[in-house]
Amino acid sequence: MNSEKRHITTEDPERRPLVATLEIEPSTQQYFNQLRRQHFPAERNYLNAHLTLFHALPHEPWIIEDLRELAKDQTPFEVTAQSIISLGGGTAFKISSAELPAFHQKLRERWFEFLSRQDQQKRNFHITVQNKVDPQLAKKLQSELAQTFRPFSFIVTGFQLWRYLGGPWEYVMTISFEGNARENLLL
């Protein structure tokens, strides 16, 4: 392990933890965003819908290098919105895929000593469209969505990195699978 690798720090705003999500094909992203705008409490809805890989990666160049290297050989892959799930005070879509757990585990093993306890755990992948509401309101939405829900598949096309700002996230970059990187120069 490289001795230059460091653990997460939040002292310097430019060094705040990175959130890693998967980039979702545009039409499906719009669908989840619309549900989130409709059902997530407006005063708490700082973000678009997202499929999180890691909640708090060290904001270090080697993280970005590892993701770029992995993206060179990674092709976009299919995931499935398998079911509607309860978060207690919220609602989400359970996401399943043959590739996703192995993909996540590969990165988790590589970075394990630098991950938060939450990120060291096996992930239950989901996309949240409602959270921090009364459980009865959440149950109502789950019932409404279940009336017409059928599992559906969509494509994830890359990584997105965000700087965690204690609530809102700041976009940092997208690293597309097959080595096409679109970067925002906020690094």
C-alpha cells in the first residue's frame, strides 16, 4: 500500500470526503429525479436521485486514478429496479445486478483500510425517492407506486464523484466507462 495514501480529513474544504455514485442513463435519471422532486421534502432535497457506491472516500488523487483505470476496461452494464422498498421514513427502489456486487467488492477490497465503517460493509443498492417523512406517508407512496410498478432495467455508464458539503454535494467529475472522462476542474 502506498505510504502517500491518507485517511479522510474534513479540515480543508477541498479535501472533504468524496461520494462516489454510478452515472445512470439520462431517461432513467430523469424518471428518478421527478419522483424525488415530487416526494422528497423540498427543504431537505439538495440532490438528484443517485445510486451510491461509496459515501465517504478520501479526496485523494489515487482514488481518481483508481477509478479512471477501472473505467478504461469497464463497459456500461445493466441494473434492475427490482422492487419498491421501505426505508421506514422513506421510499426507495431496490437495485440489483449480476455485476454490481462484484464491481463494488473489487473497489471495497482495494480501498478497505481507507473506508468508513459504513463503506466497508456490503451494500444494499437502492435509489431513494423519499426520505425523512412520517412512516405513514412513506407507506402511502409505496402503496401508490406498487399499483403500477413492474421491475425495469437501465444502464449505468460511469462513475460520478461529488464533494460532500455536510448536506448538499458539489459535483466534481464524471468518469465514463470505456475510458471517456468528462471532468469538472473543481479538483
